[in-house]
Amino acid sequence: RADEVFYVVSLDAACRVMHAAVLAHGTVAEVRLHPRQVVETALRSRASSVLFIHNHPAGTARPSTDDLRLTETLVKVLQPLSIKVLDHIIVAGDQAYSFVRGNVMPKS
């Protein structure tokens, strides 16, 4: 894709995919997403946990400062709702970066 796109994948208690949604489209360099959109999607789909996936069409799969900050915010807003964030994956061409494997996933 030529623009950044942010997906939320909602999972049930057995980690089965229940719903996947594109929550935001951006530009070649960024995507704007409000935490409320994620909360609404997770609650509507009755998620026990979620995965975040977005792409970096013009760069590396490594997370930006904004990516790290957004993920930390989303973990914090979902925690009181008992919705766990399992991972945030960034895709760039044939590369992929996992926040969990990169040991940068915020603690919930």
C-alpha cells in the first residue's frame, strides 16, 4: 500500500480472531488514530485481547517514537477494560517488526 493503514484484530479468550478492522488511513509517512476508535472497536467486538498491525510504506519496519507512544497509550486505556494488547506489528515491504520480539511492548 502507498499509504499507512492501521488495523485492529480482536481476539476471544482462546485467542481466536473474531474481528479485524481497518481503523485509520494515513499518508505515506503517518497515520492518525484516536484511542477512542480502538476502544470502541474492541468493545463492540467483545475482544478479550487485541493485536495492532500497521505498515510503513516508505521506510523501515522499526517503530517510530510516535508508534511507541501510541502503543503505550493504547495499552493503558485498554487495561482497565481487561483487554490485553498482545502485540503491535509493523510491516514494511518484506520486513516485519514485532513489539514483543523487539522487547519494546509496554507492560500492562
